Amino acid sequence: MKAVAIVQGELIGLKAKVVKSSNPDYVGISGSVVNETRNTLVIRHENKDKTVVKDQAVFQFTLSDGTIIEVEGTAILGRPEDRVKKQIRRRW
């Protein structure tokens, strides 16, 4: 259930880490999500803002209760305001 909350929820303010990517420069970027667009996440990493293309990466998000959820970037593609309204087909 928490995975659905991540996909439909607000990502700004969450702790994020890039764990896999087709671009090796993205792997290891971690910090707080400070902005989100349709295709990118901006993560504040070591006091610098790093822009990561969503469909090229797999992210780990840490929720406020300490739960860590791994999400494919393709699952969070789209404008944040549209993604919140989107219905998710559950496959489990």
C-alpha cells in the first residue's frame, strides 16, 4: 500500500537516493527532493542541486516513519499534479 502512496503522493521533501541508473553519474546521488517536473527530480546532494531524469533511474525514498521504498523512475513519470489524480492499476 505504501508503494501506491509514493507513486501518487508528493515527493518534494522526501529523502531520495538513486540506486540504479543507465547514466552512471546519477548512481549514489542522495538527499532531499527539492523540486519535481514531469521528467526530472531535483535532489539537494552535498549542498548542490542535482537534476536526475526519472526514466533513467531507480530511486529509494525514505518515508517519515523510516520505511524505505524502491521505485522505478518510469512509475513516477508525469507532472506531479496529474500523477496525484491518476488511478493506479494494482497488480498484487
